[in-house]
Amino acid sequence: MSDAHDHHGHHHDHEDGSRFSDTELRVKALESLLVDKGLVDPQALDALIDTYETKVGPRNGARVVAKAWTDPAFREWLLRDATAAIASLGYTGRQGEDMVVLENSPKVHNLVVCTLCSCYPWPVLGLPPVWYKSAPYRSRAVIDPRGVMRELGLDVGEDVEVRVWDSTAEVRYLVLPERPAGTEGWSEDELATLVTRDAMIGVARVERPDGKESAK
């Protein structure tokens, strides 16, 4: 397992899977109060959360990946200084101050986790999915990454080295997936539509619409 960072200085509320943090309890209490008073529509709130979790946020990261696939100079910059390269596209903000991009290859597959809570690069991935914050993922991704990825639909061959990276309060990671074969000549916009949030966490590969995966 590759883990160059520890959690020294972690200032986030920890989740143990059996209770909510103080912040989460306050948020839930406020949400319940607003719903009870008829000021918030629960369905509208769910739709808003879904938008930021699966659409708006991950689209930023997808554009970063697509540019790296089509612009060698940007790719080199991204791998050398991810924070600056990402900021050049306008994606900055809290939880994205210090970024590191990890490049997948036919022989190396990267997986991101936060073992103590749910550190996550919001500016490029939006809100973290529920499973990313869950205790089972946070613990098992470290000790059995292949098994966890397999359960999430990704089978990584034994000939591929799996590197697990533990996000911290200081550093957030973004996986640069392999570009799918057969997409030569595609524009950045077209390529960006293929990139998923899960691929940028490392639990999926990028596939073409016809189902063809990235080269292995």
C-alpha cells in the first residue's frame, strides 16, 4: 500500500458508523425543523444534494481529466503540481487547497480512501458518496482493496499493482484514469462525458458508450 501521508493534524469530525458527529446532528436537526415548518421540500433537498454529488461536482473533475488526456503539457503540470493546474481551470476552494493527482496505467491502479473520516476533494468531485464515508469502505479499502473494488464492480488483475492512498486534512487525491481505447480524435467535451466520479476515486474504469473499457 502506498500511503505517504498520515492523519496528523486531522481536524474533521470522525464517523465510526454507529453515531453521527456533532455537526451532522446539528444539520439534521436544522433540516427537520425547516421541513416541519414547511420551509424546505425534502424531495427538492434530495435533488439538490444529488446534483452536487453526482453531476456538478464530478463534472469539474471530468474536465480536468479530459484536458490531461488531450494536452500533454497540462498532464505533466497536473502530475507535478496538481493544485496549480486544477486552479488554472477555475476549480478552487475549501477541501481542494492541496491536491495530488495519481495516474493509472496498465500496470498500476490507484485507489483513494480516507481512513479516519471522509476527506474528499470537493472542488473537483462535489460531495462524497455515502459509501466513501462508510466505516466498511474506510477500513477494508486498506486491508483488502481488490475485494472492495470487486464488490463495487471493478476487477483488477493480479498482475496490476494496487496503490491505496489515504487522504488527510492536508492533502486530497484525484485519480487520473486511463483513457479508453478508440477515443482518438475525441474533443475534451466528448471525453469529459465519459469520466465518472467513481473512476476519479479509483473504484471504476472509464468506459466508452459502447461499453469498451480503457486499455488495460
